[in-house]
Amino acid sequence: MTGPEYLAAIEHVGLNQSKAGVFFGAHEQTGRRWAANGPPESVAMLLRLMIRCEYTPDQVRKLTAV
């Protein structure tokens, strides 16, 4: 996933860059790096899954709560 694809994906699931950083537990600077160069594969996979299954960030939080 490229940086522009990452930005489109987070927007698709209802996040902005700041909220995405909080959601993924990443530092603000890390989020900017992902927006420029693309996120790690694990983040990209979760975003693709969220889009395909139409999961919101709140639904993912509930599904993954321990």
C-alpha cells in the first residue's frame, strides 16, 4: 500500500491522519511517514479487511477488545 492509498483507505473507514495514529497506536510522526511512504503490511492488511468487510474503527475495537 502506497502513501496515497493509505490516506484514501483511512478516509474510507472514517479516520483522518490524527485519528488513524491513535487507532493504530502510532506516533504522529509515524503517521506522517506512512502517509508519505505507505504503512507496514500489517496496517495495510487491517485497512483492506475493514474496507472489504465494511468495519468501522469502533467495530474493530469491540471485536479486538481483550
